Amino acid sequence: MYLLFAVIENEDLLDELITGWMDLGISGATVIETTGALQLITQHVPIFAGLRSLTSGGGRHNKTIFTAINNEKTLNLAVAFMEDLCRKTDKPHQGIYFVTPLSHFGRLGMNKKT
């Protein structure tokens, strides 16, 4: 198993990304609103305001998505879909991603009996 993290700077891509991943069978993604350190410091520390041009268009928030993926084939499809989606925007700096092995995974709570 793998844990895929993606930090998406272009919020407009989020719906299509999640929908595309669902089409690949990835339905358990979690999305969190996050702020990059450079974005934060340029907003709150006046001396660093000139660095604002280095951030992604001055926006303050990113979307961080993480999901557990069962196998390498699905992982490769998920990454390829995400890369293609970001490439289609013709804009640099759409975000980052990284993958880490996942040694344990389980569901919490009572099992439903059907």
C-alpha cells in the first residue's frame, strides 16, 4: 500500500482531480485547506511582503489531499492523471505531490453487519 499526498495550489482543479481519482477506484481521499509557510509569512510579516511574487499568485490557501492506494498500478494511474490535469492549465506551480509506503491501514469503529 501507498500513501499519496498532493498539495494543489490551483483550487479550480480540485473537483476534476477528485472525480478522476474516483473513476480510478480511489474513493477515500481526504482534503484539507492548508497554507504554505511562504504564503503565511508574506501575509503576516510586513518585511517579507516583497516575497509575495514568489507565491502562487498571492492566494493564501492550498488544498492538501491524501489517500491510501492499494497497489502500484493504481498509484501510477492516479499520479499520471494528476500530472496531466495540472499540465493542461499551461501554468507553472500547480502544486507538489509525494508518495510514501504505508505499512498499516485499518478502519476504526464498529463493523456494520448486513
